[in-house]
Amino acid sequence: MARNGRINQLAYQLGRKDEREQFEKERIFYLRREDIFIEAEQMGIPREKITEEVMARVKRGVESGLGEVWAEIVECAIKDALNP
């Protein structure tokens, strides 16, 4: 039983590794919670003020803001990448 448990756990971990590798391959942009904390601190806002509710609002704001200008950002990034 213990051996089967370890085999199942290893299979799970290998599957997760494949998922992580696929995520890394497909990912272009990724914003972490820590990035929000760092930016807040640079603005003089202590981490303690960034509650779960504030984090959720930031997430919605970023999603809606990027939705409006994302095409322009990608276009500029492509142009910059092609004209170093």
C-alpha cells in the first residue's frame, strides 16, 4: 500500500511538472501577488493595507485595464522587439 501511494504521488508530481513546463512555455505575462506588494511598498503603502479585498479589487482593475489597452501594449512590444 505504501509503495502504491508513493508511485501515485510521483505520478502526480510528474504530471504537475508537465503542467508547469507547459505553463512556462505558453506564458507571456504573469503578475504575482508579491508584485502587487512590491509596487504598493514603492508607493509608500504598507503590506498590511493590501488585504484580500484590496487584492481582489486590484486584480479586477488590472484585468479590465489590460482588456482595454492590451492590443496596443502587445503591438508596441512586437514593434520594439523587431526593431532593437
